[in-house]
Amino acid sequence: MPLVRWNPLPELEELRRRMDEMSREDRSLVEEKLPEAIPWQPLTDIYEDETQIVLCLELPGVPQEDITLQVEDHQLAVSGERQLPQEEGFQRIEGNYGPFSRIFALPPGISEEEISARCENGVLRVVLPKQPAGKPKQIEVAAD
């Protein structure tokens, strides 16, 4: 019986080709269902100074009337929905669409009644004013 030399390269090349093919099929299925399948959260920048904390949420293409803000149990909830454009002929959609929601814990000392929000140029700016700090009170110790 003659000894036959085995060359694994053709088999490995076939395996790679089949895996590439499966990967393309899987990717196209995910891309088709992406807007419904993956929830999104708007990117948020937060900064603070002595008098306030400011949240800036990136919401391009979200109309002001589709944004909801609620304060409850020392939390700020921001939610809404970004609608998928109705134009036809898209070759690729990479934007985030569908409902979104973010919840932010409010630190102590925020005046919840005075929170304000403004949406301009696709950025929602939420201002969380701080309550003025009370002055320390000196307490006299009474003698017996």
C-alpha cells in the first residue's frame, strides 16, 4: 500500500469559503431587522457647575413632541421615539431608530420643581438646578 501525502489546504480553503458565506447571510439578516431588534440610547454629555447640572442628549431627527421627561423617586426618565424615514431606496441604514429610554439618578440637592428642558438643533438640554446650600447653624449648648 503506497503512502499518500495529505494536503489540508484545499479542505481548509473550502471551510473558510463556507464560513464567509454563512457570515454574509447572518449579517444581512441582522441588518434587515436592526431598527426593531436593537434598542438604542441617546449619547449624553453631563456637566456641572456651582448652581446646576446640565444633561445634553443627542436626539437628531426626534421631534420635540415625541420626547417625554418624567421625574419620580429622585430619578429623571427621558424617553421617546425616532421614526425611520419613509423614503425608499436606502442602500444602508446606520442610524438608530425606534423607541429609546434613559434613566438618570438625581443626586441630593437638586430642585426637582425647577428642572427645565429645551430641544434645539437635535440636542435636548436638561437643566437640573441645585438648591442653595443652607448656612450652618450654630447651636448653643445649655449649662445644667
